[in-house]
Amino acid sequence: MPRLDEQRIAELLAGLEGWQRQGDAIVKEFRCGDFSGSVRFVARVAEVADQLNHHPDVEISWDRVRLSLTTHSQGGLTERDFELARRIDELAAE
């Protein structure tokens, strides 16, 4: 999957709520109530990531989870990152 150009990244990012560009990645922080909630959320994200065969970088800190998405093999953002971001947002809304 090819790396996206800056214009396409801006278009796709505009369609995602709360995701921000940081270098060659998009990131978002999720509040999960407590540590157990954070771990459960990450487990649900892991299931989707495995389905898509595309995995985020994850940071857990008690009641929050910070996810960072990039396609390491392409050295930047691809459509896969934005698909995973959309799927993660759907999980968070449940």
C-alpha cells in the first residue's frame, strides 16, 4: 500500500474526530475511566488490529490510552492507518 501525499492525509484527517498528525503518524488519546477500562479497550483494539493485520503503538496510563498509527514499512501514513483509526473510533463509540 503506497504512502499518502500531504493533500490526501489532510483530507482523510479532516474526516476523523480527535486524531492529530504528529510527524509520520496520527495519534489520539482515549479516556477509559480506570486502568481496567483502559486494558479492556486495548484488548478490543487488538482484535480489530489483528483483523486488519495493522497494529498501533499503544501507551496505557491508568485511565487513558494513547494510540499512534503509522505504516512503518512505508515510512509514513497509508490508507490502512486511516481505516484502523475509523474502526477504533467505532469501538470507542460502543
